[in-house]
Amino acid sequence: MKIIMLGAPGAGKGTQAKMIADKYSVPHISTGDIFRANIKNGTELGMEAKKYMDQGQLVPDELTVKILLDRVANDDCKNGYVLDGFPRTIPQAEVLDEALAKLGDSIDYAIDVDVPDENIVNRMSGRRACVACGATYHIVHIPPKTEGICDRCGKELILRDDDKPETVLNRLKIYHDQTQPLIDFYTAKGILKTVDGTQDMKDVFAAITAILD
Ligand code: AP5
Ligand code: MG
């Protein structure tokens, strides 16, 4: 099963992608998490990506596409995967489609987690993320058991650099300009499914499993 998660920054793509990955035993692949791991490790890729991410801009397609295609060529992706945050532009989607078509393959579902802009800024300022394992929390809606510590791996939780309100507004603008056109792209392919992302996260997940089961 090959799934793409679409949705604005903070819509809950990562939250839902992790639950999908656990239930259906497929890897969760987040280009944002890959970039953040590289920034943390001080790699050349991380340094380059950080310049864009801190401004709320997209990392250039050339860099992003290569990383993603390398990752999905891994053995653990043979039975499928859930992509979170990729593709984010029409050229990225086209490259992915071409790469899969060469293998006689294609994406099964593009799931759009729909949340209006008004809800987003509030969610982001409350988000805390684990740099070690990528788990996300919300200080009010989904608090960790111990403040500031990841339930899953015990490491420290941080407020992401790009979750400041002014950067979030920029990310939302870029989402509408560059990523939202993918909704029409996957609708035309007949694989777009929309779920209401303003519900409780368990109800969002129930709506997704009703599509996938
Ligand atoms: P990325 O890491 O992908 O960030 P994003 O798309 O902006 O999305 P987020 O991770 O902020 O939100 P999410 O939808 O995963 O929501 P979450 O589940 O955490 O990308 C970061 C940057 O990397 C980009 O800006 C770009 O620079 C670069 N990049 C990455 N991929 C790229 C690509 N393909 N091309 C170019 N550049 C790329 O939830 C948010 C919060 O809400 C959490 O606190 C969560 O606990 C809470 N929450 C979740 N669900 C609910 C719910 N139902 N009710 C209440 N609260 C909820
Ligand atoms: Mg995310």
C-alpha cells in the first residue's frame, strides 16, 4: 500500500502517518523529519535545507527528490509506505509518478487532511516534537506524560524553529501557492480522499482506516 498524506502545515499529517504506519506495518517517511535529522547531525544537506526551512520556504526540488527516491528504494519499502510531506510541488509529484511507473507501480491513495488556516497557528504554537524519534505532542491536546520528555524514547522535546507564528503564516502561504494544486492533480487521477482534520485525532484516524480497509 503506497499512501501520500496531503494537508497544510500542522494539519496532522505526521500524527496520522505514524498511526497508519503502525497499523499497516509500512514505513513512515517524512521529508521534514529527514531534513531535521540532517540538521541535528550537522550534515551538508542539513545546512543547506536549514536555510530554507527556517524561512518557511520549500527546500529546492532537486535536493528533496533525490533524498526521497533513495529512501523509497530501500528494502523496507517493498510492501509500501506512507509519505508525509512529499510531494509538495507538482514537479515532485511528477518525478515520483515517473519513478514508480518505471517499476510498473503507482500510488494507491492521496489522503488530504483538511484543516482551515484559522486552526493551524494555534496548533503549531502548542506543538512539541522529539528530535530523536520524531514523535509529536501538543501541550494542551496531546501532552506527554512528563513535561518536555518524549513518552516513546525518553529524549527531550523541542519547539520547532519554524513553528513561530510569523514563519507559520509564511508556510501556509507557500502551502496554498505550491502544494494545494496537488489536490487537483490527484483528484484527476481518481485517488484523492479527503478527511476532516478538525476532528479529534482518533476520529480522523477512523475516517482514514475506513478508506484504507
Ligand atoms: P514538515 O516537517 O513536513 O512540516 P509541515 O508540512 O509544515 O507539517 P508539520 O510537520 O508542521 O505538520 P503536520 O501536518 O505533520 O502536523 P502534526 O501531525 O505535527 O516540513 C518542514 C519543512 O521542511 C518545510 O517547511 C520545508 O521547508 C521542508 N520540506 C519538507 N518536505 C519538503 C518537500 N517535499 N519539498 C520541499 N521542502 C520540504 O500536528 C501538528 C500539531 O497539531 C501537533 O502538535 C499535534 O499534536 C496536533 N494535532 C494533530 N492532530 C490533531 C487533532 N486532530 N486535533 C488537535 N491537535 C492535533
Ligand atoms: Mg509533520
